[in-house]
Amino acid sequence: MNFGNLITAGGIVMFPLLGFSILAVALSLERLVFWWQVVNRQGRLVREVFNLYPRSPRNAFQKLEQNSDLPIARIFLAALELDRPNPEEFRLALESAAQAEIPVLKRFNTVFETIISLSPLLGLLGTVLGLIRSFASLRIGDIAGSNSAGVSGGISEALVSTAAGLIVAIITLMLANTFRGLYQRQIALIQEYGGQMELLYRRYHERWGEKPYAPT
């Protein structure tokens, strides 16, 4: 059975399920690219910034600007751009910037949850419609089974739509759980890196009594 016949066999619910599957794949590709960049670049960037900052805060700031597409870089920049903050203000700036990045890290989570919830329900709806079609094809006294094609078609619609709904939901659930795990790991890293950045700033503040470098 080719793809076109499969869509036809599954009935009308196959069209929204097809749309859900395309949407899930497209959003998953965007998230995969995003997380690949974060995982592969962020650790190296943070190490370079922590090494540069004690010697040259200006160079560390410029390094962050060059990588401002990363969440941790935007968080550090939000604090470093303040005009001579005290350590408490610096900490609050880091925390506020981290909170602002949460929607970016959790992007499309609601869409994934909607697809996971609705796909099995659409499959169930297809099952009901297929069974209705099967029973509608039955005729009392039809001993010879002249309407067997309609019955088998209805059963096929019920089974195909159910399987399609479950497949879309399962695959989307696996991807969503992967992204959720990456998000939780990223939140822990942001807290860790933010604490280390705050410690570096406190040391400079105690030594010089002011911010060592203001970009403006």
C-alpha cells in the first residue's frame, strides 16, 4: 500500500494527522538545530569568557557579543552592560536575564503537547467513523456478504487511523521528551555558569570597588 492509498484508507482524520506530523517534523528540526548549537558551542564559549575576564573584561565582553545568539551569552551581556552595578544588582540582572531566556529554551513545547494529546484522539475518532461505516454497510439478511467490501473498508479505516494517530503521538512524545531533558540540563548549567560569573564579578568589585569595564 503506497502513501496515497494509506491516506485514503485512513479516512478524513488522516489529513489533520498528516498536518500534525509535518508540523512536528518542522518544529523538531528547528529545535534540533538550536540545541545542537547550544550544546556544541556554549561550553567552549563559557570557558573562554571565564579565562578572559580576570585578565581583560573588555575582551570577554567582545567575545560574548560575537556569540550573542547563545542564551548564556545574552544572560552575561545583560549583567555586564549595566553601568557599574554593585554585586547584588549584578546578581539580579543575571537572574532576570535567565528568566527572560526560558521562553526561548521552551519554545514550541505547547505545540508538541497539543500534538501529543490530539493525535490519539483523532485516531480514536477515525476508529469510530470506520466502525460506523462498517455497520452502515451491513444489511439484515445479507447472508451472502455482498457488502463485504464496505465492511472491510470501514474496518481498514478504523485500524489505519488508530495506528496513524498513535505513531504521530509516540514520535512527537519522544522528541518532546528529548527537548525537555535538554531544557532541564540547560537551566542547571545557566545557574552554574551564572554563579561562577557572579563570583568573578564580586572579586573584581571587592578589588576595585567598581565595574572593571563598561561597554559604553
